Amino acid sequence: MTRFLISTSDRLFLDKRHWRVATATAGGYVFEAVDDPDVTLSLTTDELAERLTDRETTFERGYFDPGRSRARVDAGVECLRDLPKETQRVVLWRWGYVEAFLALYERSLIKRTETSISCAMYDLQKEVDTIDVKRQRGNRKMRAGRKSTIHDAPCPRSVLEWVRRYETSGRDPLSLVPGTHRSGNAVSRFCIEGAKLIAKEIAKYATIQRPTKHQVAKNCLTAFKKLNAERRAQGIPPIIEPSKRCIERRIGKLDPYQTYAGRYGIAAANKKFAAIELGIKAGYPMERIEIDEWNVDLLTLLTEIGALDAMSQEQRASLLHERLWLYVAIDCATRCVLAMRLASTPNAEDAVLTLADATRD
């Protein structure tokens, strides 16, 4: 009998599905599907060892460890190769300092203090730079005059912070991803389930109960914590939680007229926004139509209008990083949206087609 130990924190991929251990038996294991715990798979240790020889089967030790799960959530990716090349280089450079420090620490040649690291920084930098240059060179032979990039050495405090994060995550390199790697990214960071929950909670702001932004944000964060607690209990990694400021910004982007109408009634909204919203007065429907275009996150848009419920998981997954241009035509007299059209790039043809749609019943 082949001896092969697996814990509940490990993840197995076989038969095009991810599995985790549900129970261990005398001669093997009972696995449950990560996406559906009701689906199970029983394998003896010998059968498992044979399946692991298949090239399409993968085994990830400690995948569900809390530290590693948190590192993946913070990084926003599943593995290092999913990051941009430049971010990968930064992570590997940081990882070099962490591993160099831990090697010296295990031999009692350095202490976990800024003073000790400062004294050893020359040796740390020399070792990391040597490895970094070899990585940049790849399989190419050394040649005089060839340029290589050398990073400035980090401060001792940064090295200590990297080491702490690395050890807390179970030595997962994703814990070393810089927090600024998603700066300027206009794509939504939230998964489909998270985006739906945010849309559901902020919609409660435009209700007759008139909750404050602070109350809505607090309730939204509570809902996320409850959802993640349920996911952890089922062995599913938690989803990214929004910040209080993120929820308040989303509320601030709600349509002013619709929000005021939901909180104070349509009559009050018409009175408040008449002078501002109507602009050039339109006395009857279709007298004046206005059209505009802007770049939108498709996942967020479809979540807010409830269109995701009719889509399959594969269709939803294809929308995670999709941004399109939205054309909208609105009637100034009734404030009704007459036509909407999505395009991959802004163009005159779609603008004309949007106006054409607005004239059709």
C-alpha cells in the first residue's frame, strides 16, 4: 500500500475539478468538490498515487491554509505567473532578500532587528543582486557591455515586514506582491458574488428609510463578513471585502435623481431637480433626446441591473476583466432611457445606431 498523507488544507485537481479532503478512511480518502460539497469522490491511497502520475492532475499542499488564502486575496491572483512580468520581477527580488535573511537567521548569523539587518545589508544585497542578474540573463552567455538592472537595497524595516508576511502566509511568494501593483487598474477587483452583494446593499440607500452612507457601508461590511464566514465553514476561500470608503464612493456614484426619488418620493425629486436636470425644457416626449458615451466595467454594470442571474458560470467568468463603451440615449421630457448599446471601442456607427434604436417601439 502506498502511503500518502493529505490534509484538509490541501487541494487536488483531477477530472477537471478541484477537490479537498472530506474524511480519511483506513485505506484512502473521501474527497468533496470545492464548488459543490455534495459531490464526493472516494480513492484508495494506491489509486490516488496512480492518479497523481497523470500530467493533468495537480496537488497543491496547504492551498486552503488561512495565510495562503489571505495572500491570494490580497494579491488578487491565484499564482505568481498570473501577475504582470514587472510585478513578478519585483516579487522575486523581494523573495531573494527574504530567503537570504532566513538562511542567515537559521545559522544564527543575523537577528530579527533593524540594526542587525543594517549591518548585514551588504552581504544580503550582494547575494540578491547576483541571483537577480542571472535571472535577467537567462540562458544567454555573458557578454561584455550587456546591461542588467540592479535595484536599490531596501531598508531593514521593509525586509522585516517582508519576512513577517512571508512566514505568516506559509512561505507563499504571493504575500510579497506590492500593494500598489493594481494602482490605476480600472477593472473591478470584486468577483461576481462580491459585486452582486455590493449592488444589493448600496441599493438600500435609495429607500424611504433613508439610511446614512455610514449605515449602508457598515451593513455591507457585515454582510461580507457573514458570507466569508460561511465560505470558510464550507472550505471555500473568502472573497475580497470592500472598504468603508469604497462603499461610500459607490453610493456617491448612484443616479442623483433616482436616489432622491427613492428616499423622498418622485414629486420631491421632480421639484428638486427640475431646474438643474431639465436644462433646455422639453414640453412633450421625444421633443429632445440627449446621448452620451462612457467606459464601463461590464461586470459591475450587469450586476447592478440583475442580468447576471440568467448567465452560466462560464459566461460570468468571461466578464471578469471586460470593459466596454456604453452608449445611452435619454428623453429629456420623461427622463426615460430610450436606447442603450455596448461597443468595444467608441465609434460613430454605434452612436448612430443608438439614436436609431431610440426611435423604434
